[in-house]
Amino acid sequence: MSSNKKYWKSVEELENSSIVEALRNNEFVEEIPTDEFLGNAEALSTSGTSRRDFLKYVGFSTAAVTLAACEGPVHKSIPYVLQPEQIIPGVADYYATTVFDGFDFANLLVKTREGRPIKIENNTIAGAKFSANARIHASILGLYDSGRLKEPRVDGKNSSWSAVDLKIKSSLAEAKAKGGQVVLLTNTLASPSTEKLIAEFIAKNPNAKHVVYDAVSSSDALDAFEAAYGERALVDYDFSKSSLIVSVGADFLGDWQGGGYDSGYAQGRIPQNGKMSRHFQFESNMTLSGAAADKRVPMTTADQKQALVQIYNIVVGASVPVALDGKFKAEVVKAAQQLKAAGSKGVLVSGIEDKNAQLLVLAINQALVSEAFSTAGTRQIRKGSNAVVSQLIKDLEAGKVHTLIMSGVNPVYTLADSTAFVSGLKKVKTSVTFALKDDETASISTVAAPAPHYLESWGDVEITKGTYSLTQPTIRPIFNTKQFQDVLLSLNGVAGTFYDYLKANSAVFTAGSSWNKVLHDGVYVVGSTALAGGSIDVAAAANSVSKSKSSGEFELVLYTKTGMGDGQQANNPWLQEFPDPITRVSWDNYVTVSNADAKKLGLSNEIVANGGLNGSYATLTIADGTKLENVPVIVQPGQAVGTVGLAVGYGRKESLKEEMQVGLNAYALYKGFNGVQSVSIAKAGGEHEFACVQGQKTLMGRGDIIKETSLEIFNTKDAEHWNEKPMVSLDHQEVEATTVDLWESFDRTTGHHFNLSIDLNACTGCGACVIACHAENNVPVVGKAEVRRSRDMHWLRIDRYYSSESTFEGDNERKEGIAGLSSSLSTFNEMEKPGDNPQVAFQPVMCQHCNHAPCETVCPVAATSHGRQGQNHMAYNRCVGTRYCANNCPYKVRRFNWFLYNKNSEFDYHMNDDLGRMVLNPDVNVRSRGVMEKCSFCIQSTQAVILQAKREGRVVAKDEFNNACACSAACSSGAMVFGDVNDKESAVAKLAESERAYHLLEHVGTKPNVFYHVKVRNT
């Protein structure tokens, strides 16, 4: 039968808090001062009240909104005086490009309107294998950041590029004359043309050297691969070729090795012909990969190293001594045996920051002859060396560096020993920083050189060996910026621009094609041959790893959050407000602690009366005495006992709006470029207020939310057992609920009828769809205080559910059997144990576009109605904000626009300045206050597809609609598929016929146009 597990969103909910229960049934979490407004008899008697105003008074029930006008601002329309020939007003243009910022990378299409880039799309041409994550989708907002560095600055004063050029050249000449070092400090470039340009610079300046610095280091994995294969690169794993995946501390669905593995992984996770891949995850923090795993084992990093040696022993037949905790041994042996049995269809990956551990990973995959492991097409996106960067810091402190030129790095912020770097920087004669913003490093450099955004730049990228991509500008530079490469050309004495240099140099990589063809496609695949492995002493490496032991009471595991990454985009409000997929917290970083450790340390979380989540503060102290004080605490189910997690990328101050200056800088604890530190934890005073959406707009307590089953049951039982249909009584007969209607149904077989399919097996919770929806539909940012009040405006949310092995019925029976206080305490304590290592499911939820929509029947002004094509429409001009529709929606997907977020200094985000508003999509109305907002199935885009086909005199092509909906177009895992179910050949029509398909709350009879697929676990 279908799963009858208990699903829960938070530890507080599992504890059966009376406050949580009250909040579920209370729309208004804070008292509304209606008396202040309606109690003023004089004001009411002297006011004129139209029918619309009357409905506003009665329906809004709050002074702040009723006194506000609903009408949006009026602007004069100014036509082109001289229209550019290549621009057709109202028609979007798309440009292929590739982004690599030293941390994130993707092959893109950039949507522009009237010369303005407004949205990031995925390039789906053959060879363009890397899709945009949430951060890359949000990066377009950085183009219009009013806090960008706008003019070059020399010695603290605004200057000119000619003065910058002169300053650098004179410094280089002085360095050469005095024998001082010249250092180019950059992020990993992965750019053949830029690397060639740097080599020419070093040839011209023999006293110069190039140092590559990655803020989040992959040096150990790079060192291991270089030792084994002679090339400094990373393996680009293809998980679609594996039937068994074992991960030891590698969040490959997150940012491990740059990410981008979700597409291949999802291909094997959808059950086909009775088969799907199996996934073991051994980790400390609860990650996206752990959430997706069939079997997740939480353990410390020290235990992970022992587990890796145990797997090595079993796979290759070695006998290295292992000191593995007995409670983990059975699962580790089971995973290793299945991995060995899988042979070439198995693969092992690890994120352990230890060269010897990474050598074991290479040896295990070689022994398996793993098809997912290939030394051809290696990743070129990390090149940094911990040893080289450490030596640079020593040279700076010793005063050996005369001229330091930096690009794409912010070491004053990201280095753990940044005080040593700052001290050394003061001894440098000339320091130059190329940066988008006047960041922590640029602000104390001799020269702050404003760099263009990647959407204003030329460049080339080799993300994987044998794949050549071009970066092209989609808009002219907004400010007085200059590329690092153009300055290097000038320093080398080469005439012309970097565009000329790039075009000439690209011929080496595009043989067999042309510049225009590669520029049009964005990517060109040459291919590469596999590397031959050298001889390495794996036995010595295994013995070294086996000697690893825990040091200290707790391990601190640093990580990068899905929304913030390494912190480059800390001034991006879309990312700050993006709820973390696991904790569902936005606008913060925090230390995650297991429930057992939290009780031992006296740390806690609590949902307070207004629905907000509060938490304790803790002070973290690592082995060398470095402290991070007043770190907010989240009690995280699934956190390994004896470990705590903390995200880097927060705590920035320089060149950020005040609203974005949130969190603490965890890089201060990233000592020795090691993401695992021995730490002591002490409770601090006070209580932190989180902006957490985990308990808001919840469907908890409603049946048929998530359906799941095991692969065995899926293969051996009929669909009615694992995808049970709700039944109701009709004329004393049990019939399927979906066959009973309160209304007559329309004939929807004519024309288009849009549906959205969501496969719970393929969804990894990455959130790319959430940010893409933000960009496409002009969704406002409301800030931490409003999110805390349950007023976030996301049209699309990704619910995260934990599940236990106990059923609702079982829980109720245990509660009823409680006798006395002592029994109550012990029983409830035992019922909390499933929270120690829960199973996790992600479920994207947006407006379900019900064919029998409850919202439509209660709207007094017919603002919400159903369209012929299956979409639930919102007429903003008619809406008077009664919110009856939100109350009547069982899915809680409607958002009330409490305030005017556009041009409002109280909400000082991108919509509050002229530059930030340039990102707005002109096809979607910017809503004013007092109206309901929700997902529209991107109706503007579906109509654009229809009109394009009509203009070309053809029918809409099969699956042409899939890219019309922002969420499905952004989904790299294929979890979301949008289209016309009336086209029986379309992918969505075939998915609708799947035995795994079901609707949310089918028994309600709303007949949604969004359907889901039962989650199947290969347990």
C-alpha cells in the first residue's frame, strides 16, 4: 500500500507544540489593530465610500492596507525616436554565453528585451551540459547592482584608466629595477586565452608569477589527481552510468567540485523497467545529497575516513587495519559489498579534504573500472594550491612582494588568516584589485579597478577539457569598467582589445568550425583522450588514512549554502531571501547541531506566538583559540552526533546595503584551508530571531501530500497498492473521489490545455526554479522581518518534509496510552528519535491551477477565474484584497501583497532604485499593494509561444511549451515538465498517463493541472 508515514517539517512540530497547532489554524499570527481604524467614528462618517472602498474596508481587515490605494503607478510611454534595426520592441532576443566566476559555471542563454538582459536561461544545445543553479539565475541582478564600483580609484581618489595604466606600468618598472616580486593573484580562470595572456605577461616580466586562489579549496583532490595522472584537474563524474553510488562526505548535488551533477544523477533515479540506481551517503551535515539518498548514515569525518578504508579493503581485497565504530560497520560493509558487486556500474566519490583519502577514491574507482569515472574531459574549474597561497602570504609578510595585481578574488574576506594578508598587503608598494564592487580587498588596495559583469564581458572558458565555450557581452558596459585582460594587453604593449586577441586565439580551439558558429552556439566540443595513470603508493595512502582519529569533543564542518555559495553575491536580495532547502531559513547562516548534542549543551529552537522561529546563541572556539561569538543555533535533524555545521559566505559588510549585512563570517574558522575543524561549543546569552518558512503555509495534517513506496513494492504490487486513490461514498457506493464533481465540467479537449508534471524522484530541492520564477515574474523581495511574519512573496516554494517510520495511527495510539507525567515524558522522548536521522522529501508547490478551483467560487469581484487553457487567472485591477481566495485554497499558494515593494525606501532592494528595476520583465505587471499574487503558469510566455507559431504559420512544436514556464525551463534534473496535455505526443501528456502520477489532496475534488509522481525509494 502507499506510505502512511508521519511527515513533519520541523523538530518543534514533532514535539506536538500547542503553538504550532494554533498557528496552523490561525491566519493572523499577530493581533491586527482594526480598532484604530474602524473605531474612528468621525473619520468614517466624513468619508465617502464607494463599492470598491467598502470592500476594501470589510475585506482587508487591517489599517495599513485599507488606507492604501490599490492602483499601480502610471508612467508615460516614450517610443523610440530612431529604432535600432536589430531590436523589435516587445520581442525578446537570446544570446548564448558561458559564465564562470571562479566558483559557479554554466552554459547559458541570456534573454534580453530592448537591449536589457532580464533573465538567465539554460543553453540546451548539444555539448552545453552545465545548467544554471539558483546563484547563476540570480546573478543577472548583480548586473544592475547600484553598489557596483563605477569609476577607477587610485590612492583613495576617483581617477581615470589612463592613470591606472600609468600607475601599474611605473610600479612594474620599479619592481624589475629593484628585483621585487610581481604577483598576479586570480581565481581559477579556466580561460585558455587569459592564461595565454598571463604567460605572455610573465615572459615580459620574469620577476612575475601567477598564483591561483580558490576561496573554497579543492587542493587535496587536485593534488591527488595530479599525483596519479599528471594533470591538475578534477574528475567529471557521469552518474547516469551508475546503478550504485556511494558517497563519503561528498555533497555532489550541492557544491562539491562545483556541482552540476544533478542531471546525470536524476536520470538513474527515475524507476524505469523496474530499475533505478541505489545511493548510499555517509556524511556529517544533512545535505542535498544526503536528503536524496536511499540510505544515509550520519557520521563524523574521522569515521568517514575509517569507512573509506573499509570500502577500499573490500573492493580491492586489501587488509589495512580499520578502527570503525561498530554501529557503522554493518552499513559500511553492506555498501562496500554492493559496490564491489556492481563493478563498472558502481562509483565512489568523496569530499574528504585529505590527499591520501582522495588517492583511495581514485584507486577504488580504478579497481571497479567504473563507467562513471573517466579521466577524459576532466573539470578545469579548480586549480588553486593551498601550499602556493600559504607561501604567498609568507612572502607578503616578509615584504618580498612589490606589486600585487588581483582579479576575481577577495582574500581580505575569504582568507582565515586575513589579518596576516592585510598586514602583508600594507608592505606592498602597489596593490591593484579588479572587482565588481568596492569589496573588502578593493577598499584597501592602492588601485581599485572596476571590472565589468560577465554579461558585459568577452572571454572563453574550458569548463571541461575538450569543450570550448565563449562568453559574450549582452549589453554595453553600464559603468566605466575595464576587463582585467584588456589591462594586461596594455601592460604587455599589445595593441587592440581583448576581443581581437580572443578571436585570434580561439582559432586553435575551434578548428573545424568558425568563430561565428561557436559564438552563436556558445559552446564547441572538441573531445579529449583519457589520461594514463602513473604509479602511486595507494597502500601507504590507505595506512595513513586509517590512522585518522577525532580530536576534540566536536567537529566543525564548514560548507557552502545552496543560496549563498562562497559569498560573492552577498548583496543579492534574491539569494538572501531564498530559503535554504534543508533548514528553510533565509537571511542567515547558523550552526547546525544534532538534537542529542543540543540537549547536552542546553541549546534549543522554539516557535513563538507570532509564528517566528527563535534559537539560542553559541560561541565556537577552534583549536588555535579563534572564536566566533553569538552564532545562531538550528537544531538540525540528521546532523551527526559530535559534529556541527556552519556555512561560509555570510558576514560581509563592505559595499553591501545595510539590509544585506547579515550573518557571521565563518571563513575566520577555515584554518589551513580545512573545512573540518576541532571545535568547542558554549551556549551564549540571548535569543536569535530567524526568518524561517518551515512552519508557514504548511500542508501538514492533510492526507495525500507526499506519496512514496519502495522499489520492491513498486515492482511487485499493482498501482492501487502504492498509489492509492481516495474513495468517497456516492449513493451508498464507494467510488474514486476524482469521479465526483460538484460542478459541470467544461470540454477542455479543444485548443491548448496546460499541465505541469513534477517527479518527486528527480527533484533535488536545488531551488533553481524558485529564483527563475523570481526573475521571470517580477516577484518582490520583502526582507527578513516580513518573511518572519509569514509574508514572503515566493510564487513557488519547495516544501521539505522529514518522515519517520511511525504512522499517524501508531503515534495516536501511543499518545492515548500515556499514563502520568513520567510516562508522558519518556514516551514523547522516544517519539522524537526519528528526528535523529529522518528520510527527506522535497516537493515544489505552486498554484495548482485547479479546474474546479475553490478560490474562484469565493471571490466577490471575480478577480480570479479560470481560463480556457487551464490556467487560473488573476485580474489585479479587479482584486480588492479580501483574501477569501487564500483562505479557501487548500494548497496555501496565494500571496497577499501587503505593501508597495516597488519604489519604497522601506524595502530597499532592487526595486527601490532605477538601476535595479532594469531587471524587471516588461511582459509581467509590477504589482502594487493590496492584491493577491500567485503562480500564473507564466502565461505571458505560453502566449508568446502561441503567437510565434501563429506568426510563422505553423502549429506549436512538440514540447515547445516546456521552456515557456520558468520553473520547468530552469529545472536541470528534469523533475518539472510543462506542456499541453491535449498534444498526446507531448512529454507531459505521456507523464500524465503514468501509474505514478497523482494530484495533491485528490479527495478535495479540485482537479489540479499540476500533478506529481509517487516517490520511489530503492531501500
